[in-house]
Amino acid sequence: MRKIAALAGALTAIGPAAHAQETPPAPMETLAAVSPALHAYTQDDLFGSVWGNESLSPRDRSLLTVAALIARSESEGLAQYLDYAVDNGVTAAELSETITHLAFYAGWQNAMKAAAAAADVFAARGVTADELPAAEPADMLPLDQEVEDQRQSFVQERFGNVSQGVVDNTEQLLFLDLWQRPALAPRDRSLVTVSALIATGKVEQVTFHLNRAMDNGLTKEEASAALAHLAFYAGWPNIFSAMPVVKEVFDSREG
Amino acid sequence: MRKIAALAGALTAIGPAAHAQETPPAPMETLAAVSPALHAYTQDDLFGSVWGNESLSPRDRSLLTVAALIARSESEGLAQYLDYAVDNGVTAAELSETITHLAFYAGWQNAMKAAAAAADVFAARGVTADELPAAEPADMLPLDQEVEDQRQSFVQERFGNVSQGVVDNTEQLLFLDLWQRPALAPRDRSLVTVSALIATGKVEQVTFHLNRAMDNGLTKEEASAALAHLAFYAGWPNIFSAMPVVKEVFDSREG
Amino acid sequence: MRKIAALAGALTAIGPAAHAQETPPAPMETLAAVSPALHAYTQDDLFGSVWGNESLSPRDRSLLTVAALIARSESEGLAQYLDYAVDNGVTAAELSETITHLAFYAGWQNAMKAAAAAADVFAARGVTADELPAAEPADMLPLDQEVEDQRQSFVQERFGNVSQGVVDNTEQLLFLDLWQRPALAPRDRSLVTVSALIATGKVEQVTFHLNRAMDNGLTKEEASAALAHLAFYAGWPNIFSAMPVVKEVFDSREG
């Protein structure tokens, strides 16, 4: 809690695209000079009640936030949130892999922007090349062939005659490659995917990916807390658009 | 009309994130050097016919535009539009409160960016701290308890088992606090909310918030004119996605 | 293929908003220093297999990409992609007109940002004023009055009582003016429109505009390949949200 309060100044970063080691972020005083109310909501509610709430670990909150900012093209403050993620226990390797993952799930240029922000953070922290996930890992995660066969035949049947190129790339690049990379635990990979989907209003894919996240170990309580956290970074409307879909997923997994 | 034409140069602001007092925005000549047609549409249609049309006051047009740009993360030109809003009768206090409001409705980082732009405008105009809405106002607006009870029990029943955190924050932070702050008239608060929703394609929430806006005094004629205005800043597709929902709201309130 | 590889360094442009002649884009090495895997996917898959795939011409790929980046507010790397578009056979006049077109279909400020990027590219390439499309062309394209009457009466009947201003501007500015401008072939104008719609998740308008694109000469094979290309720039979720709609359009035009 004390650490969060101390970091609040850095995390608001309301100035133009601050880079970790060079430009100090605009202080909370700038925010107070425009809106004392928003300053108070930020300090007391967002960095107080929300980040301090134990329903979700600081590490998960950092993964959710970083994924939401990258997916929403919000590079302002991203370097600070990446830096804070490392404080919260996300490794540089996991951040690297999160950016790689989001290239596919949030558009290539958003990942390029995120890589620029991460390059500064990594340099400032002295992250070396051997700490990063390899382009071609020696071992991939074990594949659940049955689950993948089911996914692939569903997509092939439904969309093969729409774009075989999309169907093939989805199989070869995403589900037989990206998702099998060991640099991010499947549960965390699912968490950043769901965050990106909700933060950009892609509710149509939430059913598949939230189910996958929960199959990968995300609990219902964590998913509930993630919605409350994301409301601040994605805006309330994206959360209320996602809630009916999340409700359906929760209901379908019960009883 | 003459004032609008004179301001056109400043409002196009096609250069990178211009700040009020430092970097002059790229002149209309730069736009003309890329597209004489877009220069003409901007000058004649957008700043001529649209901003000059009396179906909506310049003050409302400024509120709509500022909300759309903030919600869409479009910081380029935002300082100029904030400055122009003050010319059109939006007070610094109202702009401050609009930014605070949109933190919740358009994502925290968009409000942080907007605060950075507003800080420059406020400094250039010599806005002092005592002109800004207090973090904790002495008096809140009177609450319509019946309307709020209805909203809360609907949300609680529907989404309580999805995320009690979202349901609680929505009640405590939004409807018993933010919406009750006196710094922005409920009708104007609704106007910027509806603008943000339409400008970011969140049509699912338009039914609730357009009804609320009209309950708060927005006329059908103003809502119609707002759509025509927003088409330029949000893009035609967002307007055509919103129109069926707006139609339903209009129809449901008639006869 | 060799040219694509040589351009890869410039096209990743992961640094902050690079401008053609001044700031060299961050080299691929920066990307490799954050994610060797993303570097490999970019080099081998995106700039290798995708851009090199003959199912779609490099010119079409450039039009699709430029439209997606503009519509998604992604100015990072945009100057490089505009420059590369000229290499691939898109004329400065066509880029100018694409930006003009997207002001209406992706929001005015996105076009303003794109104009700033294009101004640099045009200056570096020595593009002169007489190469640009005139604000008021001597000859407009022939209008298919029957098709336009049908569109207009559908929109008038459905939305006239929602916002006559939108209905009128849609007819006067878009379908009797913008779409009739000769500076961009109708098939290409449709291509950038469909790209912008898919890249920003406006699937509701894809049915109308993909049908129009195919009426204007876009083949089913090209549309399929466009989806596979756009997946990288718009993110997989936007493609999977568009596919059911594209499927319906394809199905409705067969048999």
C-alpha cells in the first residue's frame, strides 16, 4: 500500500510519452492543477482501493493493465506501468512475451509501440539478451491435441471458404506456435488476451478466451476482480458490454 | 461564422500534439499541400456549414467534440479544441469536470492525456485553482432516490454474481458520487457521456444514456444535430451504427 | 521479396512517430532487444510470407495497410508505410485521396494526423501541387442513379426522423460527391473503406461496403487475402469478428 502511494506520481504520467530513464513523468501536481477531483479519484480510489485490493495479486493487476494499455494504443504512461510490472513480479521475459503475444491479438503496430517503451525500461534495468525468450525455444509446451483438433476443425469448417489464409495462419502461427511457447504460462497468456479483448470491446471473442483462461486456471473470483480493475483502464462502457458475455461463461461452467 | 473561419487554421492542428502556448499548429497550408479537397471540406463544410449550423449551439458542439476526441485518444488538436471550447462558453471548471467524468467513461489514461493538454490551456488562460471544481464539493446535486434504486437493483440482480466489485464501484463512485457532482449540469454530463459512447462505438450503452440525457433535458432536435456533428469527428460508420439505437430511443419516448 | 527484406528495418519503425526525412526509424535491432520472437515473426512471417504472398498485389497490400493504420490512429510508422506505398505503385494523388476519404470514414482528426505524415513523405519525394487531386475536379465519375436512389431512399426512410442532417450530409457530401471523385478508382475506394471498417471493428457496415467493393471489381480471392493480411495490422480479433459477415456476403453472392 505504501509503495503504491509512493508510485502514484510516476504512474499517472500525464505528460507526453515519458521514457523511463529520460523524461520524468508529469507530477501529480499537474493533474491536481486541472482536476483536484480526478487527482483524488486517482490517489484514493485507483491507486488506493483498487490496486490495494487483495482480490487480485499486484502481479495480475500489472499484467491486466499493461495488456489493456498496449491493446488500446495508449503509450502514455506505458513505460511506467511496464516498470511497475517488474516491481510486481512480472519478469522481463514475461513482458517481452506479452508484447509478442499482443502483436497478434491487438495489431502489429501496437506491439511495435510497446517494444519501444519496453526497450527503455529494459535498458534502464540492465536486462540482457539471455534473459529474453528465444525466437525458437528448445521445448514447446505440450499440446492438447484433442482440444486443438476441435478448435481447428470448427474454424476450418466455418471459415475455410471465407479465408483459408486466416484459417491456416491461425493454426500455424497462433495455436501450434505462439500459444505453445513456454515464456508465458498459459493462464497468464489467457489473462492478457482476455484483458486485450475486453479493453478494446471485442466481446465476440470473450466467450472462447475466457473459457480457455478458466481451463488454464483462472478462477471465477480472479475474473470478477479483473473486471473491476479493468473498468478504470478500459472505461466503464467496455466492462458493461463484456459483463453479459462473462455472465454466460460463468453460468455455462456451473451446475 | 467569421470567428469560425478565423479559427480554422488553429483548429486543424495537423502537426504532432501541439501545445497551446508553445508550438503553433500546422497551418491550413500544410493540409492543402496534401489534399486540396480535404482542405476545402474542412474549411467549407466542417468549419462552415457544420459548426455554423444553428441547430446546435457552439457550446454544445464544443462539448461534443472535446468528449469525442478525449474518448478516441485523439490528443492531436485537443488543446486547440479545449481552447475553442472556452471561447464558446464552456468554463474551465466544466472542462475540468468533463475530463474527470471521462476518466470513468473512456478509460483513465485518456483522461490523463486530456489533463496534460488542459494544463497548457489553463496555464495560458491564467485559470486559478479556486476556479476548479473541488474534490469534495460542499453540496452535491439532489439525488432522485427512486431512479437510482431502480438502476442499482437492476444492475445488482443482473451482474452481482458476475462482479460485485464492478456493481459496487458503479454505485459508490459513479451514480452516488460522480454523477451527483454539481460542476457539470446533468444534461451536459449526459451529453459528453453520449458523445463518448457514440464516438467509440459503445452502442450497447446508448439506450440507457440517451434516455438519461433526454430525461435531463436534451431535446430530440439537439440529439439529431449532435449525430450530424459527431459524424465528422467519430467517422460516419460510428454514426450509422448508433442510428438504429437512437431511433429506438426516440420511438420509445413517443406516443 | 529481396526489396521487402531490405525495407523491413524501415517498416517496423518502432520509435516514436518517425518522419520520413528527419528521424530514422528505430532499427530492427531495437525490436530484437525486446523480443527476438517478435523480430522473427516480423521478418519471416509478416514481411516474408505475408507481404510476399502473391494472392494480393503489393499495391493492394499497401492500400489496405495504410487505411488500417490511419483508421486505427496508429501514426507510428505511418510515414514509412506511406512511403512504401509509393514504391508499390500507389500514386501520391491516390494517397492524398485515401486520406480525404478516410476523414469521413475514420474521423476527421485521424485524417489530420495522416496528412501531417503524408506532408513529410510528399516533401521528401518532391510531390508538387499539380500532382494532387483538385478540390473540385472538372469531371466526376458517372453516377449509377438507380443504385444511388435505392440507397438514399432506404436511408431516408429508415433514418430521416432520427437525423435528417446525417441523411442529407451522407447523400450530398459522401455519395454524390466524395465517392464520385475520380482521384481513386471505385474499387480502390471500396478497398480502403472495407479495410478501415474491419480494422476498427465496424462490422455492421461491412455488408454494405463489401458488396459495393465486389460490385466495383474486388474479387472474392482478393477479399479473402485481404483478411489474412489485415489480421496482422488490425489484430486477429477484428478479423474473427468480421469473418461471419464476410461469409454472409460471399454466400449471398453465390448460387
